[in-house]
Amino acid sequence: MRLYSLCDQELLVSRAISLEEFIEIAKNNLAEIFQYRNITADTLFIKNQLIKIRKIYDGFLVVNDSYELIEFCDGVHVGQEDLAKIDSDIFTAVKIIRQVIGKDKILGISTHNEEEILQANEMDLNYIGLGAYRDTSTKNVGVVLGNSLDKIASKSKHFVGAIGGVKKNDEFQNVTYHVIGSGLLDK
């Protein structure tokens, strides 16, 4: 299992856990990628968090949505809804993001079904997130893929990160990364 750690600021606040504590947990679990997500803060706060993370985490650092902050991290992850905010055509949205972040940065998007994976196969991406695998308390989930996630993942030409309620002991054949957020805090 390869770990992609998802650090959601709202989760940290709700569990009274510092960013530094979460990073330490991610490092102790050998997280290869660390995504910072904060959907309520302003750009300056997110920038300062990325700078703080970079000082104590030396793996790949990805920011959620805030691609204008790419100089402070290694990549960006964007959800389907956020792609639509950039451009009504998601293919154009991905091209815009890629132009801003450049070829040397990581770009990933969320997918939720086979149709979105097939679309993603035509995009200049480094990986996709696929899910939700199961219900999660940290995000409203429209569809739970359950055991069909692994079969759907086999359709992707990109690396796949299983997202949404994923646990460390889950097993997949066609998934590169377990994307785990609150599950890292479970005892």
C-alpha cells in the first residue's frame, strides 16, 4: 500500500489536532504525498500553511484547488465541481490549470465513475482520485463505489488514488495510492 495523506483544515480544527501533529502522523505512516485542503480560508492563510508544511515535510506536497499557489508546492488537486468553476468545459479547465502550473508539477483531479475516468484518460494529468470508496464524515458523498471501485480503476491510464472513507487495511488491485485523511487519526 502506498499512502497519499489528505490533510483537511476543518478536520484538524474539529479534532483539535495541530498541522504539525498531522504531518508527523503522515510521516510515521510513510506518506509519499501530502495534500493540504482548506475550502474556507483565504489565499494568504493557505500560502502560509504550505510554507509551514514544506519546512517539516519533504515528500510531494499538493494543494487542493488553489493552483495560483503552485510555486509553494509540487502540485494541485482539483475536484469536478471546481473544474467547472474554471471553465464549463472540464477539458479546457484542465488545460488552463496545466498552463498555469507547468509540465513539471503534479496535476490530479477527482473522478467518481467510469465516464469521468474515460474523460480523464484524454487529459494531461499525473493521477486521478476515484471514489468515494465508502461513506466518510469529512465530506458529503454522492455515490459510494464500494467494491466496484477497483474494477472501475482498471479503466484509468493514470495512477489512481482511492478516495473517500479509505482505510489503511483496504486492499485494491488497480489502485496506486490509498488517499487517507481522518483514517490516519483512527486508533
